[in-house]
Amino acid sequence: MKRAFLSPVLCYNYAMSLTELPADIHELIVKLPYRVGLYISMSDQTGGGDSDDAERRALENVVIFYVEDFCKSEFAQSVMLETLQRKAEWDSWGSDIANVTEECKKVFDALTGQVDLRDIVALKNNLLEIAIAVAMAYREFDASDPWVNRFKVYLGILIERIKLSLKGESSNSVDQLLNISRAEKAAINLLAETLGIQHKVG
């Protein structure tokens, strides 16, 4: 189901709460949606440059898609919105990508007691869904179609499948999770464990 875009007033109010966090935590939390996706993409080096480029384009579109349709809370959306607004900086956010799980621990330890638990859970789920979406997005599309057309058609379906899987529910295409590489599965499972989410990609 399509979710209404949050009003600028709501996003502004939650952006103010972001600025009240320590500067280093604010910076980390805004980078995480991009860095988590990049962490998954870079976990598997077998696809070569074409695969890397496609997965990075997938990551960009996943972030945009979540800002517009799929955020579960105003706080999570404010994080995603600032991530997107700072797209010009993304190329500089790719260093030390192996530190992503430690960054997740640092961020969510700092948010505990400062942000509503519902918002923390929503943001954790968003990050894990982004990770899975980036791993799946490039692998399952028909390579004969223009990439942009493929992504627009399938992204909504893809994320709905991921949501069902995270809830322990089945869908007709959950078996597509098998298309994720072994290295990406390991990275996703480590991320889920770090986030405290009981989910395992087998």
C-alpha cells in the first residue's frame, strides 16, 4: 500500500530532534541508509564493475523510494530525507565501509532513551530492508530491458516481498531471496544480528 508523503512540518519537527543529537551521531545516522546499502553491495566482488554500478544505482533508487513511500515513522523518514538531500556527498561516504556494523551499534546505543522505541525499531527495519533490496534488485531483473524501466516496475513488488519475509510471512516470490549471493547473505545476516532483528536469509 502506498504511503502518503509526510508534510514538511512533520519532517521539520523531526529534523530538529536530529539536530539535538550529538554531532557525530547525527552525522552517522544520516549516512547509514546509504552506507548500509553500499556495505551489502561491496560484500560481493564477484559481479565486476557492471554489477557494482547497477547495485549503486539500485541503492540510490531504494533511498528515494523509501523517502516517498515506505518509511514507517516520521523520525525514520526525516533521516532518509536528509540522506537524500545530501546525495552530492554520497561519493565521499564510501570509506571504511567495513565499519558499518559498528556504526549501527554506536548509533542505536546513542538513540536509546533519546528517541521513541517505535521510531528506533522502524529505522532498524528500514536499514535491513534497504540491505536486502540492494542485494536483490540487480540480480532478478531481465537484463534485456532498460535498467531504469525494470527498476521502476519491480521495486515496489520487491520491497513488499522483503516486508513479508521479515514478518515471517510467505509470498509467491520469496524464493527469489535465493538469488542473493552467499557473501551478501552473510553480510545481511550479520547486519540483522547487529540490529537485533530476528531474521536470517538462508
